[in-house]
Amino acid sequence: MSWDVAALLKSRGIPFVFSTGYDVTNILPELLAGSPVIGKPFRNEEVELRIRQAIASARLERSAPDLHVMGSA
């Protein structure tokens, strides 16, 4: 499967979206739980929207201050 590739992308902060025809509620391993998934069949507009959302989310995560470090002094 593509779990290894997705895990590497996640570790590097690179956004990705899964697409599958399987039940999306139970398909992802624990490490990748919460990753965006598009169920098949899908429309091109939905793919574009999900990719844009994944990119925007990754940008927010990179630009947000690390609150854990700030609060621990």
C-alpha cells in the first residue's frame, strides 16, 4: 500500500490526500488517522478542494508558533 509513502510525506510536512473506493472510516492505519481521504467516485472539483485544503492546513501548521515550547518555562 501507499502507507510508507504517506508516512514519509507526513514526517516531512508535505501535504497529501488519499483516494480510495474502500470504507474511509476504517481504512487508515493509526499513524495516518485523520489524514484527508476522498472517496471514489469523486468529482474533479472535490479533488481540487481537498488538495487546496491540505496545502492550506500544512501552511497553518508551519506558521503557527509552538505553544507547547512557549508554555514550558
